[in-house]
Amino acid sequence: MCENSHLNSIETSIIIPVLNEEKNIDRLLETIHHQTYSQDNYEIIFVDGGSKDKTIECIQKHYEFSNIRVVDNTKKTAQHAMNIGIDCAQGKYIIRLDAHSFYCENYFEELVNTLKNKREVGNVGGVWFVEGDNTVGKAYAKVLSTFFGVGSSDFRISNEEKYVNTVPFGAFRKDEIVKIGKFDSRLERNEDFELNLRYIQNGYKVLLKPNLVIRYKCRNTIPAIIKHEISDGVWNSISLKLCPYTFSLSHFIPMFFVIGLIGVVLSFILNIHLFKIIGLGAVLLYLLLDVVFSIINMKSNLKEGLLTLFLYPLHHISYGIGELMGLFK
């Protein structure tokens, strides 16, 4: 599984979980090969969950770079892929990449230098800049990049270098992540968030560096968005059961919103005047915020901004429904 057929002087291991990623591999490897960090210093470990498309063929086209390996992940999911990759890694430092994302040229070098110079930092990462491929995707990217859409997610909206509770696709020292238990194998989602909280519990800090830009490809169709949001919501609730320390009241605002909408409907059915007034007031406030943020989005693109009028509630309601479903699981 973990054959070591190249240099033993590897400093950093780049781990990338993949499953049917043929559309992204070439661009991903292009951004990797343009890194300022020397290729002699790192290996790339693709952990494949059984791709049925041309993912492996796309990777093999880049085998002229001797630092690329592919290992199997029979359990398919990302948290298992990361743990397999960590076990195979030769490097002192681990960088976790996502195949849907693309990285600025100084990403590797800056992450490794930060870990070398800041011993108190257990994990370091950059800001997530969301991109879509069509009108729906670009509008959805706007939703995922505003306070109204995602709340106070620093790694999505912050321009300030600071210590935070989580970063996406960060870098960490191999010995330390092994010491704290690697990724929680029970979590199919939220695995990065849970790991970062465990770092903090073990006395380390998680650092966000806004000069390091990660460009993430979001979903581009309404069905894909709904499916993804519901799944995220389900796993947010399951994470609460499995790892209670991951609880944050703000994460469950979409669920309370959905419950509130159900309450408004019931108040009209049961003719409870006080609840009708309170419920309608809350709904009108939400719609006002929806309109305000959508108008802001219209300034850059009218059609995409108009779409966000629909996508904001779709995003929140789908996620909230997922959280309710997760509670029953």
C-alpha cells in the first residue's frame, strides 16, 4: 500500500483524497507544480477511494514527476483517506489538500515556514475563496462568501491574520497529529473542524493566514446544492452526538430557522395570534436581510445577485432540514 520508491530526504508530504476527480486533476497538479516550494522537498500522495472515471489516468500523466504516489482507500471517505496518507507519509510536515481546490503559488512554502518558526501553531491554513463554473455556481459562491450566508466563518470572510478555531486544508507536523489521534474515522463531514478543536484542546493554536488563497469549486446545480447542504447539516448533528465539544449554537441557527418556519405555519393553522405576529416579524426580517445582501450582490452581477434571493433561503433551509434529519439519526 505505502511503497517508498523515491528519495528519503522528503521534508513535506502532500496528501490529497480523491474520488472521481478527473475534471480537476490537471489544474490541481498545475497549481502544485507552480509552487515556489522546491519539488525536491515534498511528495504527493493521492489517496483514491475507488475512482470509476479517468482520475488515475490523469494522475499517471504526471508520473514524470517522481514524487507522486497513489494509494488505495477502500473505505472511500476523506477522513480515512487522510489517515491512510498520514501513515504512508515520509515527511515531517503534512499538507492536506482538497481536489476541488486550487492554491496560490506560495501556499506550500508559507505553510511550512510558519510551522518551522511558530512552535505554538499546530495547524495553519489560508482563506477559502469560493468559485462557481456557471451562473448558478457563481451566485452560490456569493452566498458562501457573505456574513448573511455563512455567519462569522473567519476562513471564508476574514482579511486578518489571527488565531481561529478552524482552517480548511491546513498543514501540521506529522508527529503531533499522530500524537493527538489523527482524523476521527467516524466523521464523514466536519473532520477538519473536529481535528482543529482537538489541536486547541491539546494546547496548540490554529492560525489563519489571509494572504494564502485557496480557490474552491462549489456545486453548480440546484439539486447538487440541496444534496450537499442537507448532507452537511446531517453530519453537523451527528458530530454533536459523537463529539459534543464541537457544538456551537451558531451552527444550528439554520435548524432553528426551519423550526420557526414550521411554527409560523402551525400558528396560522391553529390561529394563535401572538405566534403569528412574532413569526411573521421574524420572516419579514429574514426577507429584508435576503433582499439587502442580494442587492449588494447585484452590484457585481445583476443576474447572479437576483439568483441569490432564492439561493440564500435554499442554502439555510436545506442545511436546517439536514440538521433536523441528523438529530433523528
